[in-house]
Amino acid sequence: MYNSQKRTQPISFKLGEIEYPVPSIENAIYTLRPGADWEYVNGLFSYYEDPEGRSKPTNDEINNEVERMENIFAFYEYSRKRKDEYAPITEQLDMLYKDIQSGLFGNSAMDGSWYKHIKSIKEKYVKETGLAENFVRVKKYSDGSLIE
């Protein structure tokens, strides 16, 4: 039996200062009813007990929460992709050292290897604007066509 009391928060993913829940039915139920004990199998609760007396979340509530989590996860996709492409910090420090040794300061630093490396990745994966909570991801089938 799953016991959400053993966790203090939903399983989350952290990039830098950004932490957000990984989209899942389990995390959705935890988020909707923290502290409840439950078992959810094939879209139904086989066991549910809430010390606060709250009713089981409905399938619509669970699905809406999963979708909200998916939208937040999609909002921060740029950050996950950037992290994967940035050179390791030791290489970045070496780039900076060489740029400084070459006398690249102020505006001329934009001609340096470190700046060009970081800039290329930031331009490739543009940061989303607005609030993650308001972001709606584009849904696609596996063939790439849009789900309408």
C-alpha cells in the first residue's frame, strides 16, 4: 500500500533554484491530498484514508493536476536542455581564464570563448516568459502532429 505520509513533498526535479514536481498520478494525488494514505490501482482507489476527513480526489481533479504539472514541466524544458549542453564548470572556468589572459574585459569580453559558448546555448533554448502556472504546452502525437 502506498503511504504518502512517508514523503514530505511530491517527487520533484531541481535545476539550479528551480524545483518543480515530476508529472505523475502519484504526485498529483499527493499534492491534492497531502497526508492521506491511499492505494490507487487502474484509475480507482482500492484504499483511501485521510486524517483530515477530506474526500478522495476525483479522476477529473487528478487529471487536471497531472496536466498542470505537465505544463510546469514543459515550461522549464529550456532549462533542462541548457543544463545538458553547457560545458562542465571546469571547462567554463578555463574558457574564462583564457579570455582574461587575452585581455577580454567589458564589452570586448563578448568576443571571448566563454561568452560565445553560453550565448549560443541561451539562444538555442530560449527562456520561457511569464509564469510557469500560466504556461500551456503544445500537445503532439508521437508523429509530431498537433493534438487538438
